[in-house]
Amino acid sequence: ARLPCPPHAGLVRGASARVSRRVDTPFRGGGARVARTRRASRALQSLGTSRTEAAHVLSRASTMISQLFILAPRGDTVVKKEFRFDVPKNTPEVFFRAARFWRDNEKAPAVFHERGVNYLHVKASGMFVVATTRRNASPSLILELLLRVARVIKDYCGVLTEDALRKNAILVYELLDEMLDHGYAQSTNTDSLKHRVHNEPAPLPVGNADGAHAGSPANARRTGGRAVSGGSRNDGGVAFGNFPNAATVFAGVSAAMSGSGVSGSAVKVSGMGTANARIAADATARSVLASNSQVSNRDEIFVDVVEKVNVTFSAAGHVVAQDVDGAIRVRNFLHGEPRIRVALSEDLVIGGRFGESSTFSGSGGDYATCFLDDCNFHECADLSSFDAERVLNVDVAPRGEFALMNYRSSADFEPPFLVETNFFEDVEYQVACEISIRATFSNTLACSGLVVKFPVPKSKRVVAATAAIAKSAPAGSQHAAYHEHDRVVLWQLKRVKGGETHTLRVSMSTREPRAPNIKKECGPVSLSFAVPSLNASRLKVRYLTIDGGGNSKKRPGAGGGVNDGPHRWVRYVTKSNNFVARV
């Protein structure tokens, strides 16, 4: 909600401006900062404000941003909002150049300092959401603010793409005016903003509703399974092949809830009935604002169990470390205020605590199959029945998208892919590395857009590198190229079914007949992927029920099938976060 303006607002703002230079000046040691903060607090209290109000003003002064802008993946400025006018106008160009060409070809950090300006950014659906400030602000607070800004814009525009932002520019700027006032955060709640936003989103073409390009699996499904060549780009902005990388695939999957064209990726649980049902490509690519269209008038709720896996393999191919970062994300398009019940696995164990319905015994008996180290829940979740029944009750669910539950698990699980590397030095002036990747998941599942990166040595001992795909691979299903500027071999696989094994041979030409220790300068091999319907932690949604509050029977086309209830969808996706193999 909006923060109330304290008494003596004009004097407080003036005092805040006078003391902010002291508070936000870079300091050495915590004692100096405490002393400056106390002096600033006494200065504010001398104007008649209470101690609580003074602390409130100081905290807001230290979290003020000067500018917010959104960049397209190729660096075009789509949205730019000035608040303080104390930073240069070319900050978008400076940021993109610094993020694109970071030191040693590494990924730019979320927070960095460049030319006297602090840049803080997050990446959402391939778009850069950036805030700038000259103050010593709280990075975690601003990064959370940027994530919420991206979420609110997605809720109102339907999708977060360059085309959607350009077509809804007036709506986006109106949202920014309501969410941020002079650089201070005001409100990022989707429901509360609905009463102050008067513009409606512009309709988007069906072909771009999912936010994926023409070569994405979502579009391939709509074209009868034929992938359209789109010329996708990798993180460096260089085109490799004619099929999407994993980041683009997952962006399209998350937007369209389409399951990347794999059968059974989304299960319709309306009445706990039809499985292997399809979700329309534009089912979730719509705004939370009411509309007269039949799609926007439909009662629907989408539950996504998204898991990011972190796996590290040794040079021998054994798993060294693994963990899962997961989230249960909900997109709520229900009308009214119905009560939602989400039941999770009965054998769920969190931090060693068993639910009353869970059992655990020795070998040969029942045992818990889902272990979580810790978790947290959205503020709307009622946990009164969670310990006993593993049921989350939501009395008033927010409209739009929100994370109902976040969790982390370090329990053992089978990695989606196994990676093996073998080096060969039997030819003079040449070192060869053979990379073998095997999909361990079921053959009923498939991964679309697998990307494998293999860094070659950056020393001058390696003069060139070539990549050769196995001859048994179908034509057009794989693409491998050596990027000399980044000195990395990029291997893209269009579609990988469970149980398949694929091999790539990388040949590196050296200046010496026998280059010593060349193996230590190679790698590690990194994978980027998204596998629909795969659940690494084995956390399942047993059922999803909606009780009362809705008026779907009173609106034509709002029902969900046989029982004329709301549509309910549950989907599982496992994607890579840090999936590397040492060589």
C-alpha cells in the first residue's frame, strides 16, 4: 500500500535532502556510518518529527533511484523514465556496452559501478530492467523492486516482450508513475494498482502472444510441428543456427504455458479429469484487466512448478554437487475471491520435519520421496493445514502472477543429462576433445533447445578450433560453431528425446607438436536447457480445488468443462541454472 506522508512533510523532505549527503556518502567502517545516521536522525527530530518518522525518512532517502529503463535483448531502449535528472542521458548505452563486453568475457554482475553511476539490473523474459542511482542504496531492495516492476508490467500487458511494451507504452508509463514517485517505491501490488490505472492494454497478434520468436516450439506447435527458422541468438548476441536456445525456449514456455510442444507437458485438472490436454498459446498471455473478450472473461488459474537445477560433474563424469531451487508460481485469472486449495505430496519432508500424513521407516517399508531443505510462502498462504495435510489454503489470491512457494532441496536426484569428456592427443599439432551427452529422463519427454558451451584455451598456443557433429545425427537437427572472439564452441541441439546420446568432437590446432597441460586450460562444459514435464525434486501437486467466490456460471464461456467450473492447469518444468562438467 502507499506509504502515508508524515507530518511536516515539506520540512522533512528539506531536512532529508540536507542530510542525505552525509548518510549516503561512502564510508569506512560501521562506526562512522552509525554516527552519521544518528546526527541525521537528530537533525530530523529537531524539526518536530518523531524517531520512527525520522528512521522512515532516512530509509527512503537511501533507497531512492534516479532512473529506470528497460532494454531489448539487442540493446534498444524500449522504456525510459527519469526521476532525479542527476545521471547522464546516455546511461542505457553505457550500461549495455558494459554488460555486453564485461571483463574477461564473463557475465556482468547484477550490480556494478560505472563512471560514477551505480547500475542495478535484472533480466526478465530476455529484457533488461535497469535502475540507476548515485546514492549508496540498498542493492537487494532495488533488485526486488525491479523484479516486482517487471511482474506488474507483465500482469497488465499480458507478456513482457519488446512488441508488447511498445504497443502499450502509455499503459507502462502510467504504471511506472503509480509504482514510483520521484524515485521512491510506492506500490507494486497488482490489485491495488487496478483502481488507479485507466488505460487498457492493446491487443497483441496471436503469433507474438507467447513472447517467443518464430522458431520457438510454441510457434512450431501452431504450425503443425514444423519449426520455423528464426535465427536465434546466444547470450553474446551472435546468431548460431536456426533454432532457439534454452533461454528463449523457456521464455516462450513460461509465457504460453505450452510445454514446448511436448505432449503431456500440461495437465488440465478441471474436475481431476483429462490429462495430456493442450493449453492455448495465448491462454496466459493476457492482461489482468477486465475485457469484453471471451478469453479475458474466462475463469482460469495456472500453476507452474518451475525448478532450476545446479549440478557439477567431475572430470570422470561423477556428480560432485547438486541442488534444486524451485518455485510454485501461480497465474490467477479467477473472478471474485474464491478459496483456493493446493495439495502437495503427502510424503513431503521439510528440514527434517515430517507431516502427520507422512511415514518413514527402514528398508523395505514406506519412505518419504521428497525432501526439501527449506521453503517460504507467499503472504496470502494459510499454513494451518500444511503440517498435517500438506495443503496450502489461499483465501484471497492476488490477481496476476505470484510465487506461492519457494523452496530449495539438496537431496540426491538423477541429473537430466550426463556429460562425459575424453581427450585425444594422438595427432601432432592437434588436441581433440570428444563431448558425449546422454539424456537420462523418460523417452516420453523431450528437451527443445539444448545449448552446450565448451570454452577453448585462451592462450596463443591454440590457433584455431573446429567442431564436428556425429554423422549419425539427422540433417538440420544440430548445429555447432566456433566463436573466435569469445573462444568458445557453441553446440545447439534442436530436440533431444529421453534416452538419446549425442556426441561432438572439437579439434584444436596448436603451435607446438605436443602442447603440455592443454587440457587444464579447456572447459568447463556448461549446459543450458529446459525440459517440460520433468520434476527433479519429485514435488507434486496432488490436487487443486476452487471453492466459492466465483461467478463463472453467470458468464457465458467462463466455465471449465463438464462441471461448468473454472479452468485449472498444472505444469512442471525443469531448467538449468548452473549445469557444468569439468574436463
